[in-house]
Amino acid sequence: MDVLERFIEYAKIDTQSSEETGTHPSTEKQFDLARLLEKQMKELGIENVHLSEHCYVFGRIPSNLSPEEGKKTPKLGFIAHMDTSPSASDEGVNPREIKNYQGGDIVLNKEKNIVLSPKTFPKLETMIGDDLLVTDGTTLLGADDKAGVAAIMAMAEYLLQHPELKHGEIEIGFTPDEEIGEGPMFFDVADFGADVAYTVDGGTIGEIEYENFNAASGKVSITGVNVHPGDAKNKMVNAALVAMEFDALLPDERPANTEGYEGFFHLTGINGDEACTNMSYIIRDHDKAKFLEKKEIFRKAADKLNEKYKDTAASVEVILKDQYFNMREKIEPDNMYLIDAAEEAFRKAGVEPKTVPIRGGTDGAQLSFKGLPCPNLSTGGENYHGIYEYLNINSMRKMVSVLTNLATDMVGKNK
């Protein structure tokens, strides 16, 4: 099956995760894709395929090396996540192919006047001549990370169809709930069986990532004092307005005005009224000291407001929860050969590699801290988590070659 055909099939399956359920996986519908992958992996001839109760799909391609070569070769894993972001709908995804993109605006939805424009997304100008896959303007596309899933499956199919290509043991893993930071929660590293691995969950072709944000979530619960507005003077404390005060106390380090290694506070949701308002944030920074400082700033904002309203029944409560940490310390220095191997694999596929920091996180960040060194590789997707998401089809096809190169080039590279 062609990698594009695979991707479109996977993209049409709703696998959106949710922060609200408290279950694992967070949504039962993620099993819909997991069961399909389990079936397809068995049909390809992948061995030891199994789907766990928590929606992890694992399988293995046995080594075809001699015992002596096998001892010198690490067991290599490839991992991608099945869920899509809660930030935009994943129901009724309707991908549309733009062949030989020639620049200019792409009308995603004429009725709603939704346009994918290089004026807003200038990276489109680097895609001229390539084939693109876009949304219909009502959902995300799901390239994050079903493009990774499709590329891994296509790589597996190619290796199994070409036994003359020598490789060590290859472990394949598909995970749930990456988008809510819980992908590795029930990931059994020992059962997976790899010595080292790559997540295939990046963006622009050629990018290699082994530095990611330190990450935390922040929940703010504000209790106000609500009375009739006609009799509110010196009595009412409007929880919604206190929420605005809280946000104003945070530094102006937001996603819209930061880049590279710069961290941020990001308000992801707010709901409530004058009596009670709740806010959700994510807090990010590559630098551990700055990350800790940001969390302290968050706490002190609540302390300041509680001091301001201490003579009333109003209150501000914050709950901070660490999500993942920067994997750089688990890659440097002992596992930098994974970065060198990835660079060579890209070059063999005709792509110039580029090492960049992740302005986000991957399953690999947490897995690296669980003893599985796991840098991240590109997929060819862009503009994740929204209706303007698109996929460079040419890049996804090249990623199949890159993964195949990694599988064969890792022979003899055991530490």
C-alpha cells in the first residue's frame, strides 16, 4: 500500500485525545486506529504484534543479520502516536491533494472563506513544485502524527518485501495520548524491546530534534463573590475579571512572540462567570532554571491576588503539574551517534539535515528519561493542531527512504 494511501486512510479515523476524561487511553475511539494497525501489521508479516489494554500497538521485524553482526547492532525502535490534538476537530477529516503547487493562496473552504495563504504561512513558498495535502477548513489534517504512522508502516512493508536489505531487529510502536502529554504513561520499554529509538513526529523534512521544552500544565481556579449587580458596590469580586488580572501578571512571553529556545506561558482555555472561573495554561522553557522560574512566577501571581482579596471570600488556587523534561541530557554525550546516523540517513535520501530545538514535546522526551534514548525526526507536516495544517507529500515519501536508511545503516553501531 502506498504511503499516501495509508495516510489518508488513517487520517479519516477520528482519534482525538482528551484532557478531561482521566482514562487511559483518554478516548476509546483511539482503539479504532489501533485495531486497524494491529491487523495491517500482522498482514505485512510483522512478528509479535500485540495491542495492549491501554491502546499501545507493538510489533517486531526480526533481524536478518548473522549472530556475530547482530551482537554489534542495536535493536532499533520507530515510534509514532495515533491521537490528534484536542485543539481542533478530527471528525470528518476530508483531505484534498494539491498537485504541483505553484504558489499563491489555497482556498480551503470557499463557503466559509478559509484560505491557506503564504502571506500568513510563508513556508508555503518553499513548497512550490511539490504535492500537498490540505484540509477542507473545518478540521485538522492529522499529519501530527499519522504521517509518522504511515511512514513507519511503509518502511516496514518495504523492508519485509526486500529481505536482501540487511538490518538488525526493528521494533515498531504506536502510542495513544501523546497530544495530552500522556503517551509514555503505560509504555512498557522492556516489552517494546528496543535499545534506542526514534519518534517520527516532527515537521519540516530534514529536521532532527533532540532538545525539547521542559513542560508543565497550570490550572487556575478562581472563586469570586457574586451578588446582584445593583447592590454590588464594595461587595462583588468578579471571578472573570480576576482571571484577567491573573493573566496580566504573567510576563509577555507568549507563543505568538517567542521562537527558538524562548519559553512561554500559553493560555489554552478559559471558562466561567462572575462566581467561578477556570483557566488552563501550559508553561514551557528549554532551560531548566528558567522553567523553574516560570512556575514560580505562576504561583506568585496567585499569591498576589489572594493577598489583594484576602478580606473577601474570593480566592485563587493554582495546580501545577510537570509533564516532561528536556531530553538533551539523555542524548548528550553517549547517544549522539543517533543524531549522526539520522543526518547520514537524510543525506542518502537527498535531504540536507538540520538539527533544531523542538518547540513542544514528543513521546521520546519522556521515553528518554525511562531509559530509551529517543530523538525525533520530521514527517513533512506543517501548521499542526489547526485547520491550516498541511502535509508535503513529497517529503512524507522521502521519510520512508530515510527510515529505511536508518534501519540498514544502524548495522554495527552498537555502543
